[in-house]
Amino acid sequence: MPTDTQNTPTACLALADGTLFYGRGFGATGETVAELCFNTAMTGYQEIMTDPSYAGQVVTFTFPHIGNTGVTPEDDETADPVAAGMVVKWDPTEPSSWRSTDTLSNWLASRGRIAIGGVDTRRLTRAIRQQGAPHVALAHDPDGNFDTAALVAKARAFSGLEGLDLAKEVTCAQSYRWDEMRWAWPDGYARQENAKHKVVAIDFGAKRNILRCLASAGCDVTVLPATATAEEVLAHNPDGVFLSNGPGDPAATGEYAVPMIKGVLEADLPVFGICLGHQMLALALGAKTVKMNHGHHGANHPVKDNDTGKVEITSMNHGFAVDSQTLPDGVLETHISLFDGSNCGIRLSDKPVFSVQHHPEASPGPQDSFYLFEKFADQMAARA
């Protein structure tokens, strides 16, 4: 290890295959072990770090300018960062944005999240694509002291996300109401004061902007924990039920969520799911999910709507996918990824029940997929 403190690496990323990446640490000090993924989005690093779907993962950002707009509480998707850490090519610069309230490094440090800069993220991304999402250990030590053998051993000992139920770790502790709508110039976040539809949203790791989109579509939203039963959901007498995004293996979360979803389906209510909610709806309908090689993470994913032929530019964040070959009769494939043909949406042929794999609230298009929230509202209105 070099003795020149100016050139001494202060962070180390150790892959389970023994590959080491050295760089400059920022944010919190210490160690974390997780799965490594990459995200191709050019903007939204704060939203990505606070997206509960990234629980158990360190995120490599392929775009080099990370941190240049600082952070603001308005952009948090949940109260604190959920992703285990971040990997970037260039060290964050001083913020250049009128909205910024703090630097990315300070924000990460105050919330216990480790980051490493100065890494060849292109090489790292190629490795993830070719070999699959690796298990890693990420360490930040200002003195540059690393036991690399121990870090590799910890990465190898990580059990991975398959079979892991993380929704219980990121869900709300108790139910709550949500009425904040999407951000709009010049007033920011307004409140929904004329709701027409009563919606129960199941929180498997819900992003705030999903709840805002529901409120903006005229919904009075009550959020319930991931472990809510069908009886608890139906006790609210909802006009529709929403199944949120979230982290981990859908089959593991489905152990308790699938019976709830089946009970809701028997009540013949409109149902809308996103991301993990989409996967678990598919499980409840009799399909299966599979672990992907490196997943889809980014804001530039083209998705085709099979019903209309329209192509939407979408945001995605998932390491598992619905196996379209296992969809039973009566469950139609509505959307597919134009990158790899994987399933991105389903609907029932005879009921107002549908879901998508991508994130319509994330606005990469920027409004290509907002119609899905209106579709859910229209289905509830049709049954009023």
C-alpha cells in the first residue's frame, strides 16, 4: 500500500471472485456487504439511493457526473437511503443547483451509507453484464488500511438476494394516509382535497412519488404494511388496491403476500401493481418469477405496449422478472422489454386487474407511462 497519503486509496470494493477496485471513499466510513448492480440513469441519484427496491444492493452509476446537483429533501423517495452504497467514476463536485441543501458526501455520511469514487465504472459494468450481479464488500477507511482477504471472504459469504424477503425490512410499521400530489411549478407539492377513489396501497417498499401519482389521479390513499391480510385490506372498503414496488425475492415475500392478493382478487376489486407488486400479482395468478443475470436498472428502457403498439421510455429497477412462459390462460402479456424481450406487464382478460414491471412514476419519458395511473382511476370509476 503506498505511503503517500495524497495517493493512498481510502476505499476498496472487493468482488467475490477476488477482483479488487481501489478508489477514494466518501460518505460514511466502515464496511458493507451486498449485491452489486449498475444503473444507467443520467439523473436521479438521490431518488435511486432512497428507492427501497435497492435494499441489499450497492449501485454502480454508469453516468460519471454523480453528486453535481447536491441533495434536497424534496427528492427523497423514502426517509433515508436504502441502497447499501454507491460506486462512481468521478468524485462528487461542489453542488451547482439552486435546489441543493447539502452535498452528496455529507448526506451519505449522516445516513451511514458508504461510497467510492475514482473507479473504472465501465470495466465494472462490463463485468456485471458478463458474469452476473456479483456479491461484494465495500470498505471506506480514511487511513487506507484494508484487509483485502477478509473483504473477499465477506463478499463470498454473502447469501445473495435469492430467497430473501426484504419487504418486511423496508415496509411501514403501521398504516397511514397519503394525500400529497406530484410536484408542480411554482407551488411544489399540493394536497389532494377532492379525492374520488378510495385506494389501499400495500407497502412492499413504496416510493413516495408512486403515492403522489395515485393522489394526483384522484385517489384517497391509505397505506398498509406488507404483511397486511386480505381481511385487513378489505376492512377499509376500498374502491381499488395498489401493490407497490419493493426489494428482494418476490417468491419469498409471496409467502405471505400471495394469499392476501388472492383474497383481494376474490373480492373482484380493481388491482394495479408496479415492480415487486407486478411480480407478486403474477405469482398469485399462477405464474413464476426468475432471477435475472444482471437485472434492469436505469431510466432509458424501451418497453412496448402490446395492446397499442406504443413504445414507452421507462425507468426500471428489478433483478427478478416474471417468466412469461408460465403465464396461465386468461393472463395476458401487455408489455415487453425491447432490450431483451422480458415480461414488463400483465392483465387479466376478464377483470380490471393489471400490473407493470417498470416505474411509470419515475418520469423518464417523462410522461410516457402516467396513463397507467389514470387507467387505474378509470377502472375504479367504472365500478362506482
